[in-house]
Amino acid sequence: QKALVWLRRDLRLYDNAALHHALKNNAQVWVTFIFDVRILKPLQANDVVNGGLAHDRRIDFIWQGLQQIDEALRKQGGGLIVQFGESTECIPKIAQALGVNTVYSNHDYEPSAIARDQQIQTSLEALGISLETYKDQVIFEKKEILTNSSTVFSVFTPYKNNWLRTLREKDIAAYECTPKTGQFAEIPKVLITPFPSLESMGFCPTGIETYLPPGSEGGEQFLEDFLHRIDQYQIGRDFPAIKGVSYLSTHLRFGMLSIRGLVREAHRRMLAGSMGATIWLSELIWRDFYFMILANHPRLADGVAFKPDYDNIEWESSAHAKTLFQAWCNGKTGYPLIDAAMCQLNQSGYMHNRLRMVVASFLTKDLGIDWRWGEAYFAKHLNDFELSSNNGGWQWASSSGCDAQPYFRIFNPITQSQKFDAEGKFIRRYLPQLDKLSKKSIHAPWEAGHLELEAAGILLGRDYPLPIVSHDEARKKTLMRYSVVKKVT
Ligand code: FAD
């Protein structure tokens, strides 16, 4: 028997469900990855730099991760078949050219991916080839964790409790992926094409590897570093200036690390009494939760509110609102924590979780702008962009999502700053022009006295913006805006 393993968002050669089953059931196995034009095309329009090439850190990150996989496969006599085209066409063609009996892949939960996979399954079946898919990127999927009355959960804490009660060793056991000698077969001549360069696909190198080492190798390196800190996770995780979180989301997003391996580590340490590991495991369960929510409510991918009444809210959409949105995107709101956070995103593709919550609240509750605008901006810029978690995070921030809160919260961007960046260390890192302000004034420079501003060499409106909105007035407006849903929630 011969098989083709189609990698998508599971870019690793260890503990991979599809690869495990392919190796177990077949004498010869090939591995492929398609840079899908349908996914890349819209990204090519993003941030086009000189020479007409687009700057997208994720494509670069994937590309570098694939080089590692190719190298590892070559050492074992095979190689990675990489093509740039439409996967709906490429996969059946490659499978046919190789003469395989089965294509193996792992489940994807996004509606567009599900539709694509169905189309490919039909094409493969017409060629007499079957498509086998497996659960791999979550611990429990779609309907595996249900309420006592067999319905889907919509609130996190009871879901998490049930998730933890259900967990057995077999759910987090690693899939053996060791090939027999010669099992990774040589790529036939007709399929040998050069590994497409980033430039040939319309993208430029981004330098992401200088701060986020790609592939399973990079993931392992970050994981090892985090495991030295995991026991203090609960203490440091809310403070963006310190290295308190794992920074593993991008490796997880592309499956360069196995979720089973991470949960195994966290769970073992939780049982040994580590509070940090217990809280970190909760975060990994949030990830499963949002995958489950999207899988059961695919309409969320169409931009509708989880709680439908929230679609009655009238968001600001005037030309002025568009200017405010641009100020938010560019980190020029005049609120230092918001601006530093947006600079972190724009410069690196990462934003700390506390800051994602604060900037999302600011956009929706201080500027009165539709959460979907922010969701789209994050989708374009986050290295770890994940439809399920991003949508979940934005709907949580705009109060329209899965949330046990009875009504809605409005974060105060100044008190959040005082609490989570008390010394202004994070702000100073991204807004060096404010460096000379005291730790008292750095959270709201317009409240600093003239003398302090002058001594710091800052003229507000020239060196740093004046606040584009008054939080107190915005709060009142938001209470009005949300009154359309107040009675029904
Ligand atoms: P850690 O704190 O080390 O957490 C470990 C892992 O747990 C993360 O890598 C992630 O996989 C998972 N996780 C943590 N928090 C959450 C959460 N709230 N929801 C779901 N999973 C979580 N996360 C994404 O992976 N992709 C997104 O597109 C995304 N968009 C977000 C948008 C908003 C508005 C908000 C509020 C949150 C969003 N998150 C998203 C969740 C969270 O901010 C990131 O997962 C986290 O900041 C990644 O950093 P880390 O790996 O250091 O996290």
C-alpha cells in the first residue's frame, strides 16, 4: 500500500496523527505541502513593499519550517513535495501521479477548509483514492465534551471542568511516527520541482527567524525555555514587560509543536501541584474551547455575533470613525499602553494577551468601532492568527461572545496601564519618546504638568498625540450604545 500525507497546519514529523496512521498502514509514504493560491492571493495584497513583494511573516515562518521538514525527510531517503497552486487541483494530481491508495490528513475546523476538504475527497474518490482524516490539533473536538443534557457548552468554566474530568492518558499519548528504513519513498522524477522561493510566490523574507525560531526545532527551544518559568506563570502572565508567558502560540498555530505534548507537560505538573502549570493548562483549554465553538457554530466565520442581539448595536462608521480607526491601527491614540501594544503588533506580529484584551476593549468601547474591524486587523497582522481564538477574543471583548458576565465590562485604559505596566517599562520599550516621563505620568501624559513635559522634551500633539477620545465621555456613549442589548441579556 502507498500513501500521501498532506500537511496543512500540522507542520511536524513527530506525534502527528495523520503521519502515524500513514506509516502504520503503508509500505511507502510521501509527504506534501501546498502553498494554496486561494489562501496566499488575498495576503499578497497586504503590506506590499518595494519590488511588489508582500510582507507576511507567517508565509515566511511556514516556508522556513518546511525547509526543516524537507531536510529531515531527505535524510531518510524521501523529501517534501512542495507546490504552489490550488490544493483542490494539486492534491488529486500528486496522489494520482504517485499512484497512492490513500491520502492522509488531519482535521481542520474552519468552514472554508471543511468545504475544500470535501471537494478534494470527491475528486480523490473519482480516482479511486480515499481520504483519511484524523483529530490532531485539539485534545477534544466538536462534540466530545458535552453538558449533562448532551448539548454543546457555551460557557468556559463548566466546559473546562468537564474537559479535565474527561481527560485520560490515551488522549494525550504521543503518536509514534518512526518510519521503517526506506518507508519514506524517493520522490518520482515527474514530481521533482524546485522548492518554490518566497519571491516566486510574491512574498519577501521578513526576518521573523531573528526573534521567533521556526519549525519544531524553534518550538522545542521556546518550550524548553518556558518550562523553566512555567511554575511562575500565574504570577507573571499579566505583565507585558516581563517574560511571563510561553510565546508558543505561533508554533502551535502551525502545528510545529504537538498540543498533546504541551498538555502532557502541563497536566503532569498540575498533578504535582504547580499552580503555574494549572493556569497555563487552562489557557490551552481555552484554545480547545474556541475550536469547539467554531466547529459547532460555523456561522461565526461569517462575522455574526455569537449572541445575536448584539448585532443590533450601531457602531460608529463616519469618516471621523475611520480616522480614529487608523489612529488605533498605527498606535497613535494618545493612550500610551494602547499605542505601545499596537506598535508591538505592527513591529513583531505578536501582542501580549492582556494587551489584546485592552486594545480590543478600547476599539469597541472607547472608539465605538465595530469589533469586526479590529478582528480583521488582527487577522492580517498576528503571526498566531487563528480564526477560532481571534473571533472568540474579539467577541469576548465586545461582550457579544461566550462570556459568563451578565452584561458587559469596559476596561479603563489608564488604570489597566497603571496596574499591568506600573513602571511604564513596556510603554518605554515601544514609545521611546516617552521614556523621560515619570512612572506616574507615563500612563496619561496629558495629565503631566508643563514642567515635566518640557523637561522630558515632549510637546503633546507634536512628539506624541493628545488623546483622541475622552475615556469618561466614551464610557457614557458606550452605555447608551449598548442599551439596545441591555434588556435582553
Ligand atoms: P500563553 O499565555 O503562554 O498561553 C499558551 C497557549 O494557550 C497560547 O499559545 C494559546 O494557544 C492558548 N491560549 C492562551 N490564551 C488563549 C485564549 N484567550 N484563547 C484561546 N487560546 C488561548 N490566540 C491565538 O492563538 N490566535 C489568535 O488569533 C488570537 N487572537 C486573540 C484576539 C483577542 C482580541 C484576544 C483577547 C485574544 C486572542 N488570542 C489569540 C488569545 C491569546 O491572546 C493568545 O493565544 C496568547 O496571547 C498567545 O501568547 P502565548 O503563546 O505566549 O500565550
